[in-house]
Amino acid sequence: MATAGQWLEGARPRTLPAAIAPVATGTGLAIGAQAFHAGAAILSLAVAVLLQIGVNFANDYSDGIRGTDQVRVGPVRLVGQHLAEPGSVKAAAWSCFALAGLCGLGLILMTHNWWLIIVGAACIAAAWFYTGGKHPYGYMGLGEVFVFIFFGLVPVVGTFYVQALTVTWASVIAGIAVGALACAILVTNNLRDIPSDIDHGKQTLAVRLGDRATRALFAILIAIPALATIALAWVAGPTALIALISAPLAIAPLRIVLGGAQGRALIGALKATGLLALAFGILAGIGLALTSAT
């Protein structure tokens, strides 16, 4: 039976920057638009964090019952390492999804936009079918596409929308920047797991592209936020350039990934990329919040 510490590690708290960053950016946009709503911002953060934890447990469950987590480098796998019953991990995942849904309902009641139910349902479906179901899209090389959408565009634009009740070019560009960094985290993870994924027939994008091209893709994804920040400065205001203060944090993961690190050596790149994503999201939020003063 898994201990509380193992359950905590199974929730993979190191992935939470991918949930926090888009909400910080979207809230900064709302402040800059003089549309900040504390309640909506808090609920948006709760939805994002709960969905992230939920997808982590869902992946643990689905990969575990398929046997693809038995030999892996990285955090605890509750099912794959036989630390917890599969049903318990599945229940934990759906409990998180249910709580995220309740927080989302609060946002719907605040905004009176019932069509947001469709967005919420799509988020939960994307979280579950990444590795769940008969034909998980994560096993077909589509994981990065959905991560870009549901950990970039949707949470940034959504967080801004539930406060400002509009969508702007700035929110879309910011979503692209944050989504690219979320994809970079996944790319690093899948680069690390190429050998075991090949053994288990898991055709991630990294497996399809191969080692060398995956490392090049990582570098491209790291560069996108810098270009997007320049575009943000153009459409929103020069203070958006504050996000570039996070640029030095890109050096460490780029050095590790482009240096040819394999297996466990890539864990440092994962941590560093998560830190970069969090720093960029917060600094972008600050810069965009200050656009109202320019």
C-alpha cells in the first residue's frame, strides 16, 4: 500500500508549473485590461492545478495497466511499481477531475456563459484520453498538440476570458508562448523515455522523430516564447518584454538536451524547463499587468 509520500510523488508536483504559468499570464492580461477578478483568478488556478494532478494520476493508471511504466526513469509510478491498486489511482484521477469540474461550474456561474461547459468537458476528455481508452492519442504522437492547446491556449485565453469576457490577440499570442514551454516539458519527458516507449510500442512524437530531431524540436519550442514576447510588446505594450528576464533560465535545459544527455541525466532538463515555464508565465503576467500603465 502506497504511503502518503508516495501518493504525493505520484501526483508529480514538479509538473505544476505547467498549470500555474498560464493562469499567471492570463491574470496579468486581465489586470492590464483593468478587468481583474480575484474570485475568477483563484478558481481558474484551482481548475488548472486539479486537472494537472488528475492527468498525472490518469497517466499513472493507464500506463500502469498497459505495462509501459514497469521500467522507467523518473518519478514514482503507483500502478507500474505495484505501490497502489489501479482502481485507487483511477479513483484519485477522477476525483481531481470532478473537483476541477466543480470549480469550473463556479466560473460558469460567475460569467453566465454556459457554453464553457463544453470547454471544461473537452479539457477532462483530453486529460483522460492522453493515455486512456482504447486509442490514446499520446501513443500516436499527438501529445504535444493537445498539450499546446490545453496547457497553453485554453488556460491562458480562458483565464483572461472569465475575467475580461473577451478574447484578444494578446491573449492568443501569450497562449502560444506558454503552450510552447508546456510542450517543451513533454518533449523532454518523451525524449528521456524513447527506449522504453519503443519497447512497449508507444509511438510518441519523440519516437516518431527520433533522438536528434526531438532535441532540435526542444530548442525550437524554447525559442518560440522569446519571439512571442516581442509580438506581445507590439500588440500590448513594451512592458511585456519583462518576460524576457526569464531567458537565462533556458541555458541550463538547452545545454543538457543539446549536449546529448540520456535517461536519468535528462531529469535535470525537466526540472529546469519547468522552472523556466513558471518564471516566464509569472514574468509575462507582471509585464502584461503593467501594460495598463503605459
